[in-house]
Amino acid sequence: TSVLQLSLEMTDKALLVVSECPPLGLESLKVKDTQLRASSYKRRGLGPHRGRLNIQSGIEDGDIYDGAWCAQYRDKKQWLEVDARRLTRFTGVILQGRNSIWRSVWDIVHTYKVQFSNDTLVWKPCMNGTEEAIFEGNQDAETPVLALFNTSTVARYIRINPQSWYQNGTKGHICLRAEVFGCALSDPNSIYPWQTEPTESKDKLDFRHHNYKEMRKLMKSVQEECPDITRIYSIGKSYMGLKLYVMEISDNPGKHELGEPEFRYVAGMHGNEVLGRELLLNLMQYICQEYKRGDQRIVHLVKETRIHLLPSMNPDGYEMAFKKGSELAGWSLGRYSYEGIDMNHNFADLNSVMWTAIELETDRSKLINHYFPIPEQYTTEEAFVASETRAVISWMQNIPFVLGANLHGGELVVTYPYDMTRDWAPREHTPTADESFFRWLAVVYASTNQVMSNHDRRPCHNKDFLRYNNIINGADWHNVPGSMNDFSYLHTNCFEVTVELSCDKFPHASELPIEWENNRESLLTYMEQVHRGIKGVVRDKDTGAGIADAVIKVDDINHHIRSVADGDYWRLLNPGEYRVTATAEGYFPSSRTCQVMYDHYPTICDFRLTKMPKERLKELLMKGGKLPKDLQLRLRQLRMRKLRVTTKAINRRRAAAAAKRAKRV
């Protein structure tokens, strides 16, 4: 398994440029097919690596820094070679060291040379005037260092040749992560697939990276363009005081409508994983435009769904990454909150609460399987919980979300709960009671995503998710205690998956149009799944009023959901026949069979519950009302039944006493 990290960067706009590359800014584009070789490999099993070389994470669980090329020998003869597979005008290199949590020393390159070739036999050094250029590398293992060549060079191959590196006795190895800049030259004699790949979108959207002010401005422009179906609101603030803005899209914004499900997309939990942020900004623009144009699919989605889009859960982290830009942000800058908290591990660990209760409770009927309360120690001010996490939890509790997705970056896969292993194993398949539906949700996004569904695509890093059809149980990938997905499932009615959108955490602005094309259908189709399963209203049989907090149980699925304030509920289910029971405190339970079809709309399963006599009596007496005849009759029957039972018991005791006296006589 390769743990190399190299990203060969190119500019799509430069594919037709013959003479010079565009000026280096915050972006450049990727070569679609490259080959990597090196003088030696320190790790067993590493060899020439074909494909998109952006391998930045390591092979150990939870290590996001470990990936790098490391030479087997420590001398000046070592090199890393990139075959661009076509003539390319090379303009510069970025270097990083290997920053592994498994090593106590830095593995970095201090200085290096660069050579070019067209045939790998004759190599031409990069020059600085009349002398061979020596470039400054890294002084620490994480900071990216940019080196631009004095003059650009046209070649097919490029080599990075380390000259000095960190050494401390026998410690310190030649290790590096690299990014190579340039632009491909067009070849009139050969047509490659990469030359015909689309690089633009037919949708007229604002394809660029938006910092906080620009994001707010774009959201405001969408709201002004579609005021009847949009509303902007804030759910709280980041540690640095930036508001967590949400765009609501609905035909009645600001209001929960009876029977209409609530959906959410959350992006930017890790501030440096920026594609989700831009996709949600694109999505709100697209829905506004298509609704005005009369696209019936979008019109139906807006009228039947209340949509909430949170493009930036970690705006503080994003601003840090944005200031550095796509090339120099590195793999982790901006991942954490300003306080240094990884929000992907920051939600209350309700999994452990559930599994501990299962182990200790002998009476299975007393176990709960939903709406687990948050542990008291988690809610204190002293708890190490990010202000952003607290804001999102409050948001989840206030809005009855049914379905959501958490958008990340750095891989191409869709993961579904549970994200945490039961016994803290590094990885282990840990299914929920709704495993089949979660798998369906993951497949819906992955199968409609143009990159994930491409069987010719190359793995992002060391794990080939194509073998799993681009979906995996989160805990089977790596153990993530305190994830938002698990918390959402155990504390609320909402089902949620994580979508890893791209190999790059911070793709270049010129790649955003094609990334939108890759994900547009997935984003829309996934939202439509909120209408799959059953829905209905639980009402009081006598008054017709909705019953809040009624528990909806589905036979053979050990996870219940609850009705909301107006009595309406939604239960996500795959097609099939289900026996469903509604229960509520003070009411007799009611059961019915509900058939879920393959249609793109839910089956209506309403319930009317009869209040227990004691509850009806209590309610009437509190109001000072007169008892209705049916209740009077019911109470009379209950009194007579109680009298008969009591009389029988008294007669039995008298008979027993008489028998004892007779025996003594």
C-alpha cells in the first residue's frame, strides 16, 4: 500500500496555452494521469505509483500527517521523479516534511535540486544563472514552502533531488511531501482523454472561493433574488464571533408546516475542507434560479421540503486556511476550531451511554433505544465543547430534522453510522438498527456522484473504496467517538451520513465548476430521500389535537422515533410492509400495517389514540367539565369490576378463615 503524498498540480485553463503558464496565484489545476518513481523507498511494499498523487494521510488509524515519500538511503543520490506523461511547462515546487505522530524526530529536507528530462536518460538541471539552483526546503515538518523556478522549463519528467536533511545522529530520514506546478502543453498529434474532459459547468453560478464576508454577501444576494422561498438566519457564533449562517429554502420560510419534513446539509466542520462550503453556496444559487425558471423537480422539492443549508460550521478554521490558499494551507491548517477542537469528535458520546446500559440492565424492557439524554457533565460551561458544537446541538434540538448529511473532504466515500466502535477497536463494522436504510442513503449519493461512480478512477490515498462501492460503515473505516452522525441518530429523529467529496481538501477555484457537475445530481437526489418511508400525524381521538412526543415503533427495528409538537412524524424506511405502533403517555397504544412503496413520496400512516379513562377524568376534572355518558359508563363498569374483584377476594379470605376454624375444632 502506498503512503506517498504528492500532488502534481496543473491549470485546466492552461490546457490550450502553448507559450507561457498563467501567473501563479492561489490556484492551479491537476494533471489527470501521472506516474511516480523514486531512487529508493524506505517502506516495504512501495513501488511505482500510478494515478492522482495527492496522498497526504498515513496508513495508521487517526494519523492525518503520516503520508510521505521516504528514501531508503540517506545520501545525495536519492530522488523523487514525476512523469507528467506529456510535455509540461514546469514552474515551481512546494515541499513539506513528514510529520508523523509515530516519530519523535522531524523527517524533513532542508535543501534540494531539481532536474528535467524528456526521456529519463539525459537530465538537465534547473539553473540559477550559471550555477545549478539549490532550493530552500523545510525547517519544520508541516509548513509548506514554495519555490518558483527562475525560468520555466518544458519537459515531460521532473526530479526532486534532496541535498541536505535533518540529522540527529542516526535519526532523521529523507522524507518529503511535494506539489509540482506547471501547465500541460497541447499536442496537435495526439488526443488524450484529459484534453476532452469538461472543465466548466452550464450553470451560471459564482464559482470561486468565498471568505466569510463574501459568503455572507452571496447568501444575501440569493435571498434578495428569491425572497419568497428563502430566509437567512444564524444559529450562533464561532469562538471568534463569526456568525454561523443558515440558508432556509421553503415555500413558507420561517415556519414548520404540518407533514413537511425538515432537511439539512452541514459543511465546513473542518474549516480546511472547503469544497462542501462552495457546493452549498452553489446549491442555494441553483435552487433559486431553477425555481424561478419553473423547473418542476426543484419546485416540487421546495414546496414539499423545508431545506436548511449551513455552509460553514467552522468559519474560524476556514479563514485561516483561506488566507494561505489552496497550495500553502497544508493538510491540517484550519481543520480545528480556533480553540484547537476537532468538532468531528466533539459531540456527546451517546454510544457509550447506550452500550453501558445494555451491559448493565438485566430487564431489557427498561432499555431505551432513542432520544438518549445528554450527560450532565457535557452540558457544563467547563466542558471542553466548542461554541460551534453547542450551537449546532441547540439547532438540532429546536428543528425536527428528518435527514441530513455532513460534507467533508480529503477522500471519496460516503460513510454511515455508527462511526464509533463498541469496544474502542481501531476499526470494526458497527451497524445501527437501521443499517439497511443507511446503506441505501450512502448508495444514493455515491452512485449518482460522477467521480465516485467512475470505476476507472484512482484511489485518493491508501484505501481503495471502489472495492466497497464507495460506501462504508464509519466505524469500519476508523473509530470516531463523539461524531455528529451518531449523536444525531441517538439524540434526535434525524438520520445523517458523512460525504467525503474529493481527494483534495482545498481544490482550486478553477476546479469548482466540474466539482459542481460531479455533485449536483447527488445533492438533489439525496435530499429527495427525505420523502422515503412513512409519515403521518398522531392525534387525540376525541379532540383531534396533535400529540407531541408520541413514540413510533416499527416491529423488528430496534430504534424508535417521536412525533413533534403538532403530532406529525416521519419514519425513514426502505420499501416493504411494516407493523407500526404509536404510543403516548396517558393513551392506549395503536397499531397498524403500513406499506412502503418504491414511489418518491411517503406512505401516509396516521394514528388516532384513545385516552385512558383516568387521564380523561383527570383532564375533565381540572377543567370543571361534566363527564360525558361514555366516560360515566366506562367508570361505572370499572367500579363494578373492581367491586366484583374485591368481593371475590373477601369471600376467599372468609372461606379460608372458616376452613381453618373447622380444622381446629
